[in-house]
Amino acid sequence: MIIALNHKSNLGKEDFLEYIEKMYQIKTTHELIICPSFINIGQISPNKMKIGSQNVSNYEKGAHTGEINPEQLKSYGVMYSIIGHSERRQEQKETIEDIRKKIDNLKQNQITPILCVGETKEERAEKKVKEVLKREIQTAIEDQGEGIIIAYEPIWSIGTGLIPSNKEIKKTIQYIKELSPKAKVLYGGSVNEENIDILKDIEIVDGYLLGGLSLKPEKLQILLNKIN
Ligand code: PGA
């Protein structure tokens, strides 16, 4: 399984160094991908841990102040990049067009995009889940999703402790796989070392995207043991 860890905007230098030493001790056969803040990427040894970023520039190298391009990421051993997380769509006003450019930019540089998609609470209540997913996926990915990871993250589930039922997750992931048959599909939103007991029964899931839990190596180890 793929277990991607989204640190969001957390951990300064000292805390990160302490954290990464603990992460090097983690025992698992699963594919762990750590996506720290940009500022901590250079502290990770790429031969000990797979590295992802949480964003990438729409542009290539050059006059784009404050941007980090895929070539730079590659030079630090970054192999994955989270794209279109709902926090960026909302706070940074990232558009469908931006997301499309970022995915193209990554693919040209052989970095695997982890495209985040998911509905709001209101869209769920209005039974628009499929409509939202179709729009978010088809505007971002033209082909069958080869070489792409899609993370299904219902926005109302992120950081709230609320999770859809296994039946709902299974149905939604099946739909995503109909849209993008070659993509790997993760579930994300409030996954922890306790509710994994229930979630792990969903066979169609290719892995998980963890936010809060990604900062707690001991609890992460418990989760990994349970899905082993
Ligand atoms: P969470 O975050 O696990 O803290 O809900 C998931 C995410 O935003 O990727």
C-alpha cells in the first residue's frame, strides 16, 4: 500500500530533525512517502525515505520569485508531489487551470502527482459527489491516469474526525477508478491508528493520505502494523 504523509505547514528545523530520526526507525513493507514543508525537504536522505512535496510551481525554472520548480525538486530526490489539496484550492485560490499546469510540469519531469479531489459537506448533501469528482479529475487528467495517484479526500472529513462509511468510500473509489482506470487511488481524511481497524477492510483502496497522524511516528507505526 501507499502511505503518503502530508505535514502541511508544520515542524521547524529542530523538531523536524528529531522527527526524521524517528521516521528512519519505522518498520514497514508499505510504500511510505513523506511530504514535508519545502524548507525541510533537504534534511531527508532520499535513500532512506521516499520524498514528496506539497506543491510545485506552474512554471519551469526562471524568473518566478518564490516558486519551486520540478527540476529543483528532483535535485533533492523528490519523486512525488501533492497537487490540488483542498486547502490550496481554498486558501491559495488554486484553479483547475493551475492544477492542470502543475500536473503537466511534474509529468515532464518524471515526478508522480498525487492529485487531491473531494466534495464539500454541502456538495455531499446535494448529492453532487460524482459530479464534483468527475470535474476535478477530468479537468486535471486527460488519459487513463497512468502514473498518477489520486487521493480521495472528502473536504468535510479533513481534520474533523468524521469519516464516510466503508460502503461509501468503496463506492466512490470504484467511481474514481472508472474515470481513471490506471490511477492508484488513496483515501484521506481523519485516518488514524484506531479507525484503520475499520478502514482496512476496504480492499479497493491502494493506500492512505495522512495529515495529522503523519506528525506522530509512534502512532503511524501502530497504523502500519495493523495494515501489514
Ligand atoms: P487529516 O488530513 O488526516 O489530518 O484529516 C488529511 C489531509 O489533509 O491530507
